[in-house]
Amino acid sequence: MQIKQILTFGSYLQEKYGKRVYKVPISISGFTCPNIDGTVARGGCTFCENDSFSPSLDKVQPLKGFHLNLDSKENPHLERQLKQLEEQFSTLSKRLRRDYGVEKFLVYFQSFTNTYAPFETLKALYEYALSFDDVIGLSIGTRSDSVTDETLSYLGKLSKEKEIWIEFGIQSVYDVTLERINRGHDSVNMRTWIGKAKAHGLNVCGHLIFGLPGETKEMMLYTAREAYGWGIDSVKYHPLYVVKRTALANEYARGEFKPISEEAYIDVLTEAILMKPENISVQRITAGIDDDSLISPQWCRNKNRQIRHINAALKQVGLKY
């Protein structure tokens, strides 16, 4: 059997730019989420402890009591935020050049909701990031209920000369699931704003989580099929794991949630990849964390081991990651 390489995000960038391009993850203090600050809900998604998902967040000194949102009238800490951006990019890009021979970069606004601020703040941060040496574009992590038409229009104009990506946490297309995980918006909202982003010429990456509470394999695959049909250009697949200091950890402790097994995750992932249109690149096939914040499942502790097992399964269907 001939083994076919899945289109990865790295190979997409390499083919387009002829150089090794890496994302540089950035966390900016003062950014939060409408699902945390009470705008749409409180407490955040049940699985979310932002520190666990960002390698940069521990490098950022928080601005006590200061959080931006779409209605903020002023930002007295913009200069400090710009300095954080510069310092993080400088440190991480130097390391990537030295250790991996990276030549070009995408600045990845990763933690929390990175369009959830006044337009002038966003514009200042995005344009400063694009001014750094060897930066070819941006990747902006956000939620579909935290984007404005003004921001999308602006990003669409940038995309005519730069590589601009917007990353939406889709997670599931089932409203019953979104309500259970305290997402704060429905699937219609996601479909609408992904469509708007595409209409402005933006590249869209969708995040999908397999193993959400109450979901069957058929539901997970339906989510993947729907997300592909919405016109996303890239995808990140995640298993749901339980970390400390989350509502999901409390559910797990009460026996109300059982994490997906590695075998079940690999099974649904393989089928999701098989049904994926070839033009959609894959940015991530699994996730995990190897520190004492992980509660369960333990198979999410070692990502290299996970990828070996995933590739062994993909090989059986003629694919490799």
C-alpha cells in the first residue's frame, strides 16, 4: 500500500513561501473572554484553564483588575501590551532560529480571545506584530461571538499582502453540547461568523474537540463533516482532557464525566481525517500536557507517544502525518 502524506500546515507554508515558517505564540495581558467576564456567561468553558493551554502565559505579568472587551472606551496599558508583544516575539523567535533554523514567522495571538478588544487596540497590536523582522503574517485565536465586521474588514485588507489566519474554537456543532460545556454561543453563530471571515478573504482554522461530554462517535464525525463544509482552510483536532481548576475537573471527580480512551480517539480521528477534503491542512492531530495539572486521561501526558500511535493507525489506511 502506498502511504500518502497528509497536508500539514507546515508543508503548506513551506510550499507557499519556500522557507521554514513557524508560529510564535503570544499572550497579551488585559485580554479575556466574554465567557469569563460575564458578557455571555461566567466561569469560562468547563474544560478551560487558560494557563494550561498557553506556553507563553506564564511569562506575562497580569495587569491587576484590567480587562478589555468590545465596549472598552480606552486602553491606558497599550504601550505595556506592545512591549509584552515585542519581548515575547524576540525571545521565542531567537530560540526558533537557533534550534530549528526557522526563517519566517507567523505571530500567533493565542491565549484567551484575541479580537475581544477595541478596534484601535487590535490594530496597534496587529500592525506592530507585522513590523517585526521576518514576520509574514498573523494567526489570531478567537471566538465567533467576539469578532466585529470592522475587524474582519480590516484583516481582509491586510490579507491582500500578508498571511492572515483567524482561528475559531468550533469544538462541536451540537448546541446541547455547547450548552453543557458552558460555551456561551450556539452553532449558528459559529457558522455565520466563519462565513463572514471567508467572505473577507481570510484563512480560517477550526478547532475540533473529540470526547466532549455526552457525544458519540457519530456526533464527533458529524461535527467534523459540518466544519469542513463551512469552508475552513485548516483544522486542529484535540482530545478533551481534564486539568485542575476547571469545572470539568469537578464533574470528573463526581463521576459525571469519563474521558475518551486513546483507542476511541484514534478511531474517530482517523475517520475524520479520511473524510477531510485534501485541501484542508492539518495543524494539530492531538493535544496534551505533561505536568501536575493533568488529571485525566493519562495517555494525554505524552504527545510524542500519541503521535506514534496515531501514525500507526493512519498507516493502516494509507496515510501519515
